[in-house]
Amino acid sequence: MKPAPFFADLADGPGTGAAWWLTADDGPRIRVGAWPLDGAKGTALIFPGRTEYIEKYGRAARDLAARGYATLAIDWRGQGLADKALDDPATGHVERFTDYRNDVAAALRAAETLDLPRPWHLIAHSMGGCIGLRALYEGLPVNTCVFSAPMWGITMPARKRPVAWALGWSTLHLRLGTAMAPGTSPRHYVASEPFEGNPLTTDPEMFDYMRRHLEAEPALALGGPSIRWVYAALSEMRNLARRPAPGLPCLTFLGTGETIVDPGRIRARMANWPGGELRMIAGAEHEVMMETPPIRADFFDRAAALFDAHRGTAPA
């Protein structure tokens, strides 16, 4: 582990924050950030969504610290300041979704090295919810899991789904997989679109918080995914949907205004998660942790209550 750039002023988190470079087992350099807390009851491992980065969760770390928890977050490969797979840094690309397991493993080693207090708990948003579910099946050492609009399915018009599969499959043979997916943009959504009508949050101040990050540090921005990323994501979501729910206490949040991930897939998963709870948040959009203050407070209150209720022996 070596110190990495960390934009504390932009993150607006606890004053303990810092970041480090890590090298995943298959080679890419990634970045993790941590906000330790004296006397913490445990640690929240935040698995961000696509296009996200450590500093975006500074305020979440502050909310968690107020409830007694330290925080660790990660720049997935291809995002934030982590290594990009392509010469074009605006395109989000991965060959296989299971490649992210190497980033998870590196982050867990960092949590051990930093001696972040156990038990550990998972908070996973959107794409991080897909990566996190896979990690749970593979023994992620957490006592509980909290999901925010997990990417267990993608909202897509029915007529386009066969096209997406066919186009993705063709990349295996035609070497076109690194091209940006049709209909997406090389610019980060928050940096290029107005608050009005956005599908992420109903809170203008939090939208501005995200925009300030990208204006101050353009290297944190990411545009649309590659064709290969889309195919890899569809394949991983299909594979995970075939498996029963993990045997772990689970709380999932989903806004009634969700238009990015597939609410039907989330409802189906949570209906069959023993002891799991799905909380529908009236009026909220995709980013529940970036929503209005009452919604954010409810999210972290309930997450911390779940953590508090499961502070027994931590997994090895």
C-alpha cells in the first residue's frame, strides 16, 4: 500500500480520511479510501456504482461515523483514479464482471492492513450491488449487507434487450467490444446534464455536490460503458439471478422513482431472501444515499440499526 491522492475538501467527510494505491492480483492499480473512527463499533465497506469514486461517499462516511462506524470505499478498476483498461479513459470497460473480485480481494487486504475494526458490513450501490452479491456468494467476511438500488437487472426496453445480447456476443468474435455502447456519451452524466429531470436524485444540493467533484477533478469523471461491459453485466446478472439468496441479514432500499436498474428483479430477489427486507422509498430516485436529508437520515439510521443488531462474532 502506498499513499494515493485524496480530495478531502471535495469529499466533505470525517477529518480522518485518506487514500492508498493497491495492486489487484491480476495487475490493475486501484485506489481505496478509508475514514477510521476511534472506538468504532465496526466498519462499513462501501461498494460504489458505475462511474463512482471514493470522494463521492465522504458524506456517507460522515453519516456512518455519527452512528459509530468507520468506512472504507473503493475506486473499481476503470473508475475514479484507478487504472483504465482502454486508451480512451472516458469509456468504462471490463472484460468479465468476475474481474472485480480481484478488486474486492485487494480492498479486503487493505482493510486488514489498516486494522479497520470488525465486524465488517457491506453497503453496496447499483453496480456495486452486483459485485457485492457475487462477493457474498464467495465468502465476503461481513455480518450484514445493505443494498441501494442494486444492479440485479438493468432497465431496458424489451425490443432492445435481444439487440444488446447479440451485439455483446458479436464482440467476442469481431473485436468490437471496446467501443462505447450505442446511445451513451463520453461525458459523465452529472457533469453534462441539468438537475431538472435527472434520474439520480431529487435533491439539488446533493446533485451540486456531485457536480463540484467533477468540475474540480475531471479525472474522476467517466462516460458510458463499452459494448463489452454491457454484455459482461447482462451475463453476470443472469448468472446471479439463478442462485438462491445468501444466508445473511439484508436490507435493500429502492426509490419509487427508479428508472436505471430493474425494480422487478430487485423485488423478486428480496421476496425470496430469508429475513431480508425491501424498503420502498416514496419519491426517491436511483441514488438513495444522495437523496434529500430525511431520506438519507432514514437510510443510515436503518443501516446502522441492522449493523447494531448483528455485532456478534465476525466472519473469519
